[in-house]
Amino acid sequence: MIQKTDFFSKVYDVVRQIPYGRVTSYGAVAEYLGSKGSARIVGWALNSSKYRLDGIPAHRVVNRQGLLTGKRTFGGQNTMKDLLVSEGVRVEEDKILDFKTVFWNPVKELTSPP
């Protein structure tokens, strides 16, 4: 069984690779790490990342429908949205517009799981 901290570290490694102006989903990260169905644990890892100081762009991870479900993690109601908009991602009513266009799939983009 994967230790929580090891899995969290792997999540952070993947999320650090999401390109500026792109987004991915909790489920896509979980699938890349070989834990399909563990999207919620990816969310827990990213929620915990707010205590880290090494620049994990957790704002680039949304749910499978493009909704900003993790926005409470960022301290303000609009912080996650503001960070995404500053990168050129269009957001309306807490949903990524053109989600398929800006979606970054680590399963396709990265060569092999860490």
C-alpha cells in the first residue's frame, strides 16, 4: 500500500508539471499515478498543499466537469478563479470555459508515472 505522504508527493510532482494556462482534473492525476478512482485523495493532497511553500499550482486542478470545486482551499472565494484568469483561462460561474481546449492530460502528456 502506498504511504499517504509518498502519494501526496507524487501528486505534487505531477501538478508542478501542469503548464501555465492549462488545467487538469483530480481524476486525471489519480489515473496517471495508477490510482484511478482516487480523485478524492488527490483533492486531499492538494488541500494539504496550502501549507507547503514550494509553489504547487493547485489552482490548476479542477473536477472532471471543469468546476472550481477546490476554491475554498485558496482562502478567498475568488482566489482560484483570479489565479486561473491571470493565466488566460476563462472562467464563468466557477466553471472553466473551453474546458476541453485547456485540459492537460498527464496520461497523454507525461511519459511515465513517477
